[in-house]
Amino acid sequence: MAVKIEGTCDPKFTRVKDAFAENFEKRGEVGAAAAVMLDGKSVVDIWAGHADQAKTRPWTRDTLNNVYSTTKGVTAICAHRLADKGLLDIDAPVAKYWPEFAQAGKDKLPVRFLLSHRAGLPAVRKPLDDDALFNWNKMTTALAEQEPWWEPGTKHGYHAITFGWLIGEVIRRITGKTPGVYLRDEIAGPLGADFHIGLDAKHDARTADIIALPPPGPGEPNLFAEVMKNPESAAAKAFMNPPGGMRPGLVNTRQWRAAEIPAGNGHGTARSLAQLYGALARGGELNGVRVMSKEQIAQCSIEQSSGPDELLIINTRFSLGFMMSQPGGELGPNPKSFGHPGAGGSLGYADPEAKIGFGYTMNKMQASLLIDPRATWLIEAVYESL
């Protein structure tokens, strides 16, 4: 039976709707949403499927979804807004804003290295307890004490979880607000974008359950098996310390949703991602709300790190807080596109050249380290429609 797609789609973008339907028919989609803004106008806002594995809850217009590392791009938007307002100097030492960070030889380490995954702080070496994942002060204290795993600035490695606490604590020290509160008050709230870092329990009923990735079969790539060959490595510690972060089903708990983990537990709609990035794609303003200036947006498209990644055992390419296009992980055809994917498939990005803001959320995780094939099909359909 063909999936029933709900929402709105400009007739010019019917190819996107068709690609979305194909994701259900051919690529195992369970529940998902896709949204595209073109120069501030919504041209695609569609959803389909179910919010749970048992298929008892339909995916609706306002279904929220944990988007894992897609959260990093939203956290980076907060930092860029502070830089735009003159409250954050990206080339200043982190310790200017967070004095305790100066420990272990990090007194001169600039904020730029936090945003570009060059700080050498992808993990905490000392063993942490399970609870630390949900304890802001424990994590920021441990990171302030941590000696870099490599000389900062000499190479890059994906700060999979620590990115959020590192940037988030700088945001908190400058504003007096945690990143989730700053996002709500300054950006998402005024824009009417339904995106949250730290989700109130009142939203649980409309939040999709994430369906975990099945373990890799024989001969399939297995990042975690590779990483765990050396349990004392930065990569192993990044994913396994605190130890509870990889627990099956954790993502669907109230404890996970309530916490602020600004590298990985944002909850939002595809529409909210398209709005956030749609504002940046057209000079920084949407519906009378200015997120940042054109000059600051230009900083989001300047490559900072590229090539072999110390953590992910693949090549990665980053600007200041955002992932950029690279072979096998293209954000459309235009080189200045920037955004962030999340584990399992979600994605948000801006293309300032085409004035496109794109958002894709889903609940069935699939094995993709860069851009998920389901999102890639949608992206290709967008540009074919222009």
C-alpha cells in the first residue's frame, strides 16, 4: 500500500514529494518529515508514516524527533549570533570567557578550535560515571581539566559529544543562559521554530520514538568495533565515557529528552530546521526576525578543517561549527552550503547561493556517517526542481 503523504508541496517541487515517497517504498522509512524553504517561502512541508516502531502512532504535522548531531549546527548558530553581536570573539582564548578552561596548557586555545573540531578535546580521559552525561557541571569541569589529546590546531577530530558542552559553556558564561534557554529566547522562539535543546515533558506525547540501528552484519563496516580495538584511545573514550551514552533505548527516555546535550539531543521538526537554515540562506532574516548578519553568515562557509578525521576513520570537512560538502557527502551542488547531519539520517543545512533552507527528520536510524542516502535523494530532487 502506498504511503499517505500529508502536508503541502509547491507543484514545482513534486519531485521532492516523489523522492520522499520512495524512501518509504524502497528505503525502509518508518516515519519522517521533510521541509524546504526557498528565499523565505515554504515550498515543501511534508510528513508521513508512524512515530513508533509498532506503527500505532501516526506521524503528524508537529511530531518532534531527536536529531542527534544535527543539533551541533543549531548550537553553532547560537555561537555565531553572539559573535555577530560582538559578545564573542571567535579568535579569543576560550579562557577569556571560561577562566577554569586555562588548565592543562589550554590558556591560549581559541574558541575557533572548539568550533572547528581542532581543540584536541573529543573525549575525557578519566573515567566518568553514567550520570555525568546528564550533569552539565561534571562534564564542563572534566573538560576544563582535560589535557588535549593532540596539539590544538595541528589536526582535527570529530568532537562527537564534547562539542556541545565546550561551545555550550562558552555560551552560558557569556549570556548567563544554558544553550537551550538561549536558543529558545533569542532564536527559535522569535522565529516560531519548533526546536528544543532540553525538552519539556509536555512535549513527550508528540515525540517520535527513535528506532535503533541493527548491528552491522558480517563484512559490513563497523565503526564501533574498530574504535573499541583500543579502549584507551580518544575515539573509544569519546563514545564510551561517560559509559551510559550508547545504552539502547536511552534516546527515548525522559532523562535523555530533558537534558541539555547540545551536541546530540536536540528535538525538532523538519520544518524548524528549514526555518533556522532558511533564515541564514537569505541573508539572516525570516518573517521580520533577524538571526544574524550577512557578514557573519559568510563566516559559516569558510573551511577550517578538511581531510582525515582523528576520530571517525574517514575524511571530514568543517567550517566554524558546521559540516560542509565533500565527496560522498554533498549538501547540494553549491560550495558555500553548510549545515549538519545527525546519526541515523537527520539533516539541516543552508545554501546561501540558492537561498535554500533544508530540513529532514526521521525515526528509523540507518548506517550513514556523512549524508544519509534518504536525505541525498531529497536534496537531488530539490535542485532538479529549481
